Amino acid sequence: MKWLGQWHAPSYSHITHKMSELKYNQPLPEQIPTVQLNAKQQLFQDITLDYVTKWKAANDGHGNWPKPLRVFLQGGPGTGKSACTKSTILAARQKLGDLSSDVIKEATPTGCASFQMSTSATTIHRLFGLTITAKPGPLEPREVKTLQEKFKNGLCLLVIDEFSMVSRSFRSEERRVGKECRSRW
């Protein structure tokens, strides 16, 4: 994007053409964030990448599985949360190589937010196979099978953007699905 000189917003057809050129999880060169992180953002990235390194070692049979890492990156508008997150995800993908598309998942509460996050992001509902009509209770065998297939290589990193938009009832539903799947695996 140019601030000086001529700049025109891309047309819808140009955007969809560029999106169709993408391979799954492969950002266009101009989408790769080149970000100078401040000290707190760098700490977030270092903690996350340390976890990814330990996870990869355990996955390769060279160590124990690390305890799950739960990190919240907070800040006001324009403080660089999205840029820091994108930079961290890119670095994690580079560490994990070909495995990254299977074990790094990006999700948001809405489709519009997932489009803003990245080309590989989806909604939380779609990621976990939850529908609006889903009723609390045991999962159907086909639902468990779908989740097992989706997460067959494990889950190293789950990044949820716009987490403040996620309702409490949905968070409890996600925990229930997670517990039920773990008990069946």
C-alpha cells in the first residue's frame, strides 16, 4: 500500500484471483510480515517459539511433551497484536516445516475476522465442528471421527484472534468437546 503517489484499492476480482493463486497456508510475499517487535511482543514470540521447539522435539521422539501453553496477547487498538501474531505464526510455520499446516490452526469467532487473519484461518465453530443447532451432550461417533481426522497429527498451536468476542457459553462448549475427544482417544 502506498501512502504517497498513486494507489488504488484492488478490485474484488483481483483479490479473488490472488486468493485462488495461493497454495494452502502459503502467504503471498507481500503478506509476509516484516515487523520490528517491541520488548513485550518479542517476549510473546520467544515464549511461543520455545514451546513450538519443544513440541516439535517431542513429536520427533526427542523429548517429553511440553505442558499446554496458554498465552493471551492483549492491547488496545493499533498496538500491534495482529502483526505480532502473524509474525509469530510465520516463524512457527518455518520451524515446523511441512507439518505446520496440520498442527497450527488459526480461528476467529466470525468469518469476516478469519478472512482478515489469514488465508488458512477459519471460524472456531467450523474448526471444532460445532453448529448452531448443536445440543449439549455426547458427541455423535461421526463428529468424533471428523475431529480425530482433523487433528490426527496433533495440535501444536491454536491461535484464536478476537477472543473477546467469544461467549462464555461457547468457551464451555469447546472445553466439553475437548474433554470428550481426549477421553475417546
